[in-house]
Amino acid sequence: MSSAYEAVIGLEVHVELGTRTKMFCGCPTDFGGEPNTKTCAVCTGQPGSLPVPNAAAIEAAISLGLALACEVAPRSQFHRKNYFYPDMPKNYQISQYDVPICADGHLDVAVDGTSRRIGITRVHMEEDTGKSLHVGGTGRIAGADHSLIDYNRAGIPLLEIVSEPDVRGPEEARAYLAELRGIVRALGISDAKLEEGSMRCDANVSVRRRGDEAFGTRVEVKNMNSLRSLQRAVAHEIERQGALLDAGEAVTQETRHWDEDAGRTSTLRAKEEVFDYRYFPDPDLVPVTPERADVERLAAALPELPAQMRARLTGGLGLSDEAAVTLVDAGLVVVLDEAVAAGAEPAAAAKWLANEVLSWCREADVDPAGVPLAGDALAELVDLVARGTLSTKLAREVLVGVLEGEGRPGEVAKARGLEQVSDEGELVTLVDEAIAADPAAAEKVRGGNDKAIGALVGAVMKASRGQANPQRVNELLRERLTS
Amino acid sequence: MPDDLTRADAATLLAAMEAGETTAVAVAEAHLARIRATDGALGAFLRTLDDTALAHAADVDRRRAAGEAVGALAGVPVALKDILCTRGVATTCGSRMLEDYHPPYDATVVERLAAADAVVLGKTNMDEFAMGSSTENSAFGVTRNPFDLDRVPGGSSGGSAAAVGGRHAPLGIGTDTGGSIRQPAAFCGIVGVKPTYGLVSRFGLVAFGSSLDQVGPMARSVADAAALYEAIAGHDPRDATSIPEDPPPARPALDRGVEGLRIGVVSSFLDGEGVEPGVRARCAEAVERLAALGADVVEVALPHADKALPAYYLIAPSEASSNLSRFDGVRYGLRVDGPTTEEMMAATRAEGFGPEVKRRIMIGTYALSAGYFDAYYLQAQKVRTLVQEDFAAAYASCDALVSPATPSTAFGIGEKVDDPLAMYLNDVFAVPSNLAGTPAMSLPVGGDEAGLPVGLQVMAPHLGEPVMFQVAAALEASLGLDLAPDALDDAAEERA
């Protein structure tokens, strides 16, 4: 795309709340289970059933709003969004419409060290739908023999966070989503897993000629299941629209589907269908009127947010900006803090997390925020390296053992036979054997040729299969040959 | 104690059972026997629940005999409108759509009836999804008026009203969205109460107009209605619109008389055009009686009351259009297959709903549509606020208001089925209280020239049940009517 264009991007993010029960009934929200086992009269829309709002979900919405610097509405309403769809039990979704619980906030997002403020239009509450499973054909509804519906997900509380069209590029879109995810996780209101759908992001993308005030034609892009996928999809879409404009063609207003494997978007709905959702206030529910004191209590109880975490990591703990961003985005600050509390040197612990732990997570396809590593175990590992009990190389192997659940670092090192040989007697034997095996080299060292000691150290290391502490070997050789 | 247990009211039956003069089983059997004999002519019940009723009655008798705790209505039969969910027992709402629907749960009102040990005899006929004023809109046949079998019992709670009026049960449960308890009560010569919105839980009441719907008692005496009201009212955490405070008790107010009360007569209702002379005469006499009993009777105006009916016919259908969306053939109820999901849903709804239900879904869908919402739904909500303000102004100077319950007495079966607007006018005096959410009731005040019952409406402010029952009880005691209908017994005799 020629640089004559500027991208205008707005993001709509849905977050499934990790409340114990659903938005309007007492059914559990935990993932999995046989279809239609986590349902009741309310979340299957039985005649006569009535919704009762989940107070914990309302508090989660207010907390997120506060974390995003929103105004909390003293009185907001639930509306019904009416449309027919088989996985929606009542054929209307309880959502919020003209007065959402939180509005007019912002989120500061940094790309390459430059921070920009993205407006938050609103945060509102709604209920999730069930899931359809189309049997036969290609698995899509067209051509299926029949469809099955699982209502376990129906009624799970959702927050929808809508940004202003302030995002200007793929990197910024990614940074926005990462920052929002970090906030949601810091608040502990959702596990916010893009890959599993507990956090979902749609992007509204348009391009316009640089300097133009008016927005270009907007395209909604769906199906991005990771931060990287969002960045790629937005980059692709900007490129595609720019190419159309360069060719003198118009961008069509539509909804497009991101294909991660093909790396491109394709038309999902040819033309934006005009739905009339016939929103009206849900007469089964009374307005949400949080007490000022409750809002103040929630504001006071806000945990450390990602921006504050980064400031603490680079300030007090002396980490680099890059390390701070990496650890905060990955959700590894808790492990870092635990490790530091257990006595680990911050920079060393951070390095292990940012390099070895993250790369293990990538390979093992584990969300770093849920990595099975206790902070004091990391501290123990750092300590074993610092004392010379483990070389860095061996420590990597030990870490893998710890992450794979084999035990604490000391136990893993012992079980895998990875401890450095610090046993003086054993080392002395190896050193003597090396000297005996290479008298020429020994003689050179005795004669003052310091470099010749390397061959002897190498021989001892080889004989110990890498488990000897090289520094100690060096010392022992000198004791023998120079005294 | 009458020989025929079906002639006794609930209070008499309770006293006789407490005194050991009869048993709950005998009471249930007497009513079930009468239902078997005459409900073919009346059509009040869609189904009776003989086995569970008799088992419950036997359990009540056992506990009562053993001196164990029994509920406040222990052993008294009750007729339940088929719009309240009963676990495992068909709940049809008078619709083909739910002909085979067996709810997985009991409505809160049903639980409260069970807790009071009232014996549910069966489920009663109604206009489909409570939409109608004659019970002619039921998919399962008409219900007849016990005073005249060629006339309607009113609606939509016509089955419960006919059952109570026709002595098939001493107590009935109805629901009132826009007069659906009070109008059939007036037509069938019984007492019918719509409590303050939020006093009786709507959980398990299949929704018509959620902001208007309210469950209420139907009985042959004010005292019986008060006892049933007390049994079913109360906060329910499963209904977000339920009033958290304890409901005001009704029975302590029953014998306070009306002396010193200021009672407003809604003159525009009493003297309104379309009010039949017999209705006007009986209601005017009732007002005079209240004055004679010592009430300070004044005329009041509800200036926006003439806009209440049109506003109601936008708000109720709007809510209904959304409430009835869930009937789509996917999860429960009727399913008519089609080649696609959309066609299955459309075919199901086309076949499952009757014409009046479809009419209201269309009105409501239209009123909520983009471009029309402000002019219809929002405008109607503004009228609703004005009606509430009218009542507030009236209650600033009056303790209670009275008016005719309906413009006419029971009309003939088939007379108004082709004229929806004429049908809607039945509820012209009833709907303002629904819009305001305030309590209102109908009680019989005599018969017109044809001997058909006339109902007087007593209205009270928010949570004003005590004064409402107080006025009704004083009037009832003073009038001392005996409105026992004999049409049913005549019909039964003719057949025999």
C-alpha cells in the first residue's frame, strides 16, 4: 500500500467473565462438560423463567470500566436485542443499549516506545449464546444433515469493550489488545484466552487518504484468535483496501473472515445485512444503580495494572523496558514477584522468564499466564546457577524438568543426574587423570604457558560429561601444576 | 355447613375441616364430582389433576389429624390458570404451541399454593397466552359463563372465573395484564384481585406483557380472596421485579368499615358512553351504599385515562412480541418441520399461534421497529407516566377509587370475535391500574335486568391492598348478595 493512506481502526472486544455463575441464573460457568448439563429453566429460555442479574458480573464490569478510566453510569439499563437464532434460547439477547454501565474512557498504548491514547467508547454487559454443531456436510449450517445445540455457554456473562476508531495500525491494534488483555487478567475477571475464545476481538478497518477528515468505507474483520493473528489480519486488510483504492476501485462495506493459514480475509457476509434488533428496555429487569460507595470501594480495590507494573519493573527492579513489556504482556509478573520475594536477583529471574520460560511455553503451547512454575522454584534455580551448582546449560534442562512437573529444581537436577560435580575428591581424581593423560600440556603449564591449561580443563569437562564446575577445575589444575 | 360442599366458600370449608366436620379428601372429591358432572357444559378446566389432588388432600387430612403443621389454606381446592408452570404437568397457555409442553419446574405461585396446602384441582382454560377478554381465543375450546351458558365468562382468566363462579372450586388463580382477572370476575359474579405489581412473583408465569402481568386471587368472597392473596404474595429472589418488602396483609383490614375513608368515584368511567344502563345503575347504587356506610364520596378525574387503552395496546404487544419469540420449535413445544431452520421456525409459529396472538405480535413488532419506536412505544410509555401521575394526584386526596369494572355485563359467545376493537374496550376501565402498577379488584354488586352480574372496581394506591380490601369487604357485607348461578344446574338437570 502506498503511504498515501492512513488506516482507521476500531476494535470490539468480548470478554467472557470468570464469575462462578452465569449472568442471569445460578448455573456454573466452568468450561467443558457434556452438552446441556450446565443449564436450567432460565438459561434455556423456558416459558415463565426470569433473569436475575449476577452482582459479581456487574462488579467486574465496573472494575474494568474504572481500570479504563470510564465514567460509571449511576443508572444503566438492560435492553433486549431481538433476533431469531437457534442457539439463542429466548430469541433475544439481554444486552445494554443506549446507557451502558461504563463509557468514555481511554487506554494508553505504546508502540516502539511511543505512547498513544485510544478512546474507549463503552463497556457493556450482555449474555453469551449457546453453540451450534452442524452435523453432516462441511460442518457449516448450509448442507448439514441436522444441527445440535449446546446451551452450556448460553447465559455466560460477557463484557463488550468498544474502542473509538483511534487505532492507526496493525502494531497498535495488537498493542491495544495485549494491553486490554493484561488489564482484564490483572483484574482477575477473566482468563482472557484469545485462543479458547474467552476473549474475542473484531476489527473495524478502513483506510483514507492522509489528511482526509472523512472515514473510508468500513470493513469488519472477524476470526482472529491470537495477538499475532489480529496484527496480521489488520495489516492484510489495510494492504487490501489500499490496493483497491490504488486501482481506482471502491472498498465494499462488508464483514470479512480472516483465514489464518491462507493469511488473507474473505467475504463472510456479502453486504452488511440491515438488522433491526428492536431494542427496548427489558421489563424483567430493573435499572442497574450502583451505589457511589460501592464504586469507590471497587476503585480503591483495583489491583496493579499493566502500566503500573511496567513502571515498577523498570524502576524499582531495574529491568529493561523490553523485559518489562515482555513479562507484563505474557502475564509472568506474578512469577517474577514471587521469585524476587524468595530471594532471586530480579534481572536474573526476569531473564529466565523472558527467554527460557517463554520459549518453553511456545513450544509446549501453554499460555504463559498459566505456566506451571512457582516463583520460589525459579528463585531456587537462579540460586543454583549463582552458586555454581548448575551451569546455565544444565539449568535449562533442569527448568524443562520443573516445567514438566518433575519436581523442584534441586530434585530435578538430582533425578536427571545434572548436578555439577563439586565433589572435591571426584574432581581431584579427574584432574589427576587429565594431567597424567597429557603430560606435555601439564609441562607447558608448569613452564608458565597459561593458555595450555585450556586443553586440560577441556579433558576434565569431557570426562565429567559436562558436569564438572569449570571454574573449580581450573583452580584445582593450577593448585597441582604451579605449587 | 351446607350438605353440598361445593356451595361453601373457602373460609367455611377451612372451619369445617378444622372442626373435623369434613375432610380435605371429601372436599376435593365433592368438587371433582361436580366438575365431572357439569364441566362438560362449562368448559372451565383443560385438565383436572385428580390423583395428585386427592393425594395432597389425604396428606393434609393425615397431618391435620396428627396435629402436625398444615398450611393456611389446608385442604381448600383451587383452580389454576394454565399459564402458571407446573412441574411435569402440561402447561399450555391455551395454545397449540404448548399443547405438549411439560415444564421442568413449578412457578413460585404454585410452590406457595403447595406450601399453603391449597389443593390444586386442575388447570383452567384461558385465552391463548392471556390475549383476549372472552376465553374464546383458546385453542382448546370455549368456556361458558355459569350464569348463562350462551355467554362468555370473560377473559383471559375465564376458566378460573367460571370454575369459581360455577362452584367447581372455591378459589381460583388468574393473571391480569390488562383486566384479565377483574373482567372475568365481574362477568362471573365473583371477586377478582390484581395486586400491586411486584407483590406476587412472576417466576413461572408464562410472560405476556412483563411490565404489566400480575398473578392474583379469584374467590366467591372478599375474605377468601384476601386469604388467597396473602398465601401467594411475597418477595421472590427469582423475580428481579419482585418487591423486597413484606406484602401488606389484607385480612386485618376486612372489618374496619369505610367510615372516614375518602373514596373517589371516577366519574368519566361511571358516566362514560358505552356503559350499559344496568352496569351504571348497580355501580351508582354501590357508591351510594358506600356513602351511606360513612365514606366521604367525591368525584375524581383521571384526565389521561382515555389514552390508557391505546397506550396499553402498544406496550403489551411490544413486550409480547419479544416474550413470544422463544416459541420457535427449537427447544420445546410444537415443531413443524421445514427445509431450513428459518422455515421450520416460521412454519411452527404460523401453525402454533392463533390469530389474536399473531395480531398482537405484529402490532408489537411494528411498534418496536426502527423508525416507529419513538412514535409508538416511547409515546405509549409517556402516556403510562401521565396515567401514573393521574393516579398519584387522585390518591393525594382519596384513600381508594371506584368505577365499574367493565362497561357491560357478559356478552354472547361469538358476539365480538370478529371485532377486536370492541373486544379490547372491555378492559378500558381496567388497564389504567396495570399501567400504573397499582392494585385493583372487582367485586359483584348485583345483577343487570337480565340477571347477569355487575362488577364494581375498587382501586388503591401502590401497596394499598389493605384499604382496597377494606372498602370491598364493607360493601360486600352491606349488600349481602346471593348471586348463586343456576344455569349449570339447570343444564345438568335437563341432560339428566
